[in-house]
Amino acid sequence: MTTGTGYAERTLKGDEVEKIIREGLAGEPVDGRRVLVIVPDHTRTCPIGQVFPIVLDALEGRAKSVEVIVALGTHPPEDTGVVRERLGLAQDSDLPIHMHEWDSDSALREAGCLAEDEVARITGGLFKMDVCVRANRRLFDADHLLVIGPVFPHEVVGISGGAKYLFPGCSGPEVLNFFHWVGAVITNAEIIGMKSTRVREVVEASAALVPTPKSAVKMVVGPGGELHGIWAGGLREAWSAAADLSPKVHVTYLDKPMKQVLSVAPPMYDDIWTAGKCMYKLEPVVADGGELIIYAPHVKEVSVTHGDHLCEIGYHVRDFFLKQWDDYRHYPWGVLAHSTHVKGGGTYDPETGVETPRVNVVLATGIPESRCEQINLGYRDPATIDPADFAGREAEGVLLVPKAGEKLFRLRK
């Protein structure tokens, strides 16, 4: 049984949050079991330092043991001391904390395979291939999985959270690369903010191959980390309830497209791999031929993990890859997906070699102009930008988004 509540117009009080967590977890079969708690990394706004200690206390005396794994996906590992602090733990806590290792064969175990007929059905015939599904061994070694984290509009899966903490959060590269490219082929514009998507089906089908029982504490979080909603109980049910509230909290509607957007990346995004969300969430409201500036003076890396590949292939619209598939299919498909998501919609003519993106994406970061040119993105010196100059100019078609990356902007139709 899943317990919870949420509101678009107000936030929850501390006693409401604690009551929901305790009641929701009371009905979950964790007694005498080894519980693995799956938590997000630092790239998600989440009051997990408020929630996690309550969860830990609710498991006290019931679970045989409790351990934590950070659902990094392909993000770099984090310092465990920093994770302890984020979780609201004392630095001398002996709670085991593990980092997911997406590219370590010894850390992964095969869960099964999505057969080509199932893949064809799920993707509507876009793909027909077997997909190997591997996940972190700890998901299988545990007796119970407990996912804690927020939901937001998401460019690949539609709305984040839920089983996504297993895939890609704790998954191997095969299925991770596959469904990211499925999302790119369908496009960000078609998927982002949608609860039911073909990519979500891939994620759920992959999670079903992991037999370990699963529960969740899922949250809808405002820009300052305030809780608008929280649900505790079954993984799918808790995610579904949070996903229903998310659009009411995380979507802003505009009456007309903007010719210029200054999308300010918060410090939690340390490279363009993560700061690309500043494009994904704003793409729907940028006018054809308009400019979107990712303003992040603190960002100095294209991608800590995938930088070599991205500097080799650059950023391009989807059809650049699809119409030259034999030249690019050997690259990790997740990297290709990120490339086209950041570049956005557009066209490519293989006869002339002319690529025409719909939006001009410009980096105002610590990445030098020569590197921006190499990766096929625009450049602007961040020292020449004062965000205050972009404020209050919506009537002119200029938009400032002070903390971009989690709130989705759409045109009102």
C-alpha cells in the first residue's frame, strides 16, 4: 500500500513528511531483510538530508541490515564523506555507502535480455534487436531495494525517478546506451514531461528483470528544495503518484516563443553532460532561429566521463547521425543521444553536408572558444554577461532562467 500526498500550491510540513514515510514503509516487507537504499547523486535538487534519517529510523529494528548505493549512472564517483553529509549522517557513521560502477564488469551482473520482438513492440518498430540488461550486483545480492529520490520532467524518459534509479542509475552500458538513443530518435520535444513514453517502457521492462522486491520514497521538489509532495510504498505506485503531480509544479507556460534565453546552470552541474539540462528544459520555448545561452562560468569540462568521445564527434542534430549512421553507430549511443539533445531539433542534408539547427546553442562557460568551435557549439565570454541584463524582458522575447535544468518551459497553446 502506498501512502502520500502532494500539492501544487503549498509545501509539506515536517510532521506531514515523517508521518507519510513511516506509514508508507510500515507496510513494506523489509523485516529481517538486507535492504539496499538507492539514492541520487548531487545533480538532483532534493531534501534528502531531511528524508533519509527518517527512513533509516523507520528501518531500525526491522531490517537485518541497511546499505546505500548512489545511483550515479555514468556520472563520476562521489566522496563518501560528502554523501554522508548530504544524507544527514554523522561523519563517523558506519553505514556502508557504495558508488555504482557502470563500466566495471566485475561490479555488474546480467539480469536478462530484452528480446528483439519485445524491443520492436515497445519502440513501435523503431528498433528490432536484442538488448542485454546488466545491473549492479548489489541489486541482486540485497533482499529488498528501497529507492529514495525526486521526480522531474526528463528529456529521455519523460518524467524521471522510479525504476530509472535502477536503469540507468545502477545499470550497465548496454541498455543504458540503447534507451538513451531511443529517446533521442523520438526527440526531446516529443518526450519531455510525458508520463507514458516508449523509453519509460524500456526502463520498466528492464527493472522487471531484477527480481529483488522494490519499494520507494518518491518526492516532488520545488526549486529551493522544498517538498510539494511525497509518497512511500511500492516503487511503481509511489513514482506514478509523484509523476502525476510533477507537471503541476515543474512546468511553466509562456504565451510566446523567446528569441533569446539565458539559461543559468546551478553549481550542481559540473560539466556540459549535466548542464545540458539547461537546454533540454528550455528548448520548447525558444523561437526558430533563436539563441539559448548556457551560462555556467564554473563549468570547465564538456564531460568528465565522456569528454573524449564528445570532443571527437561534437554536438549535432539527430539527423546528422541518422543520415550518416554507418559513420557513427560504433560510438556509445548514450553519447550520441546527449549530443543531439543538447544541439536540439534541426535538419541535415547529406547531399550538401549542411546542418541547420533550429536553435543556436551558445556556451558561456569556462570552456575556451577553441573547444566550443571544436564541438560545434557557440561561444560567448561569460565575463561579458550580467544575468541582470536579461531580467524582466519577456515582452521583448528575452528570458532569464536563474536556476535552469529542472523546471520545464512550454508554450501555452
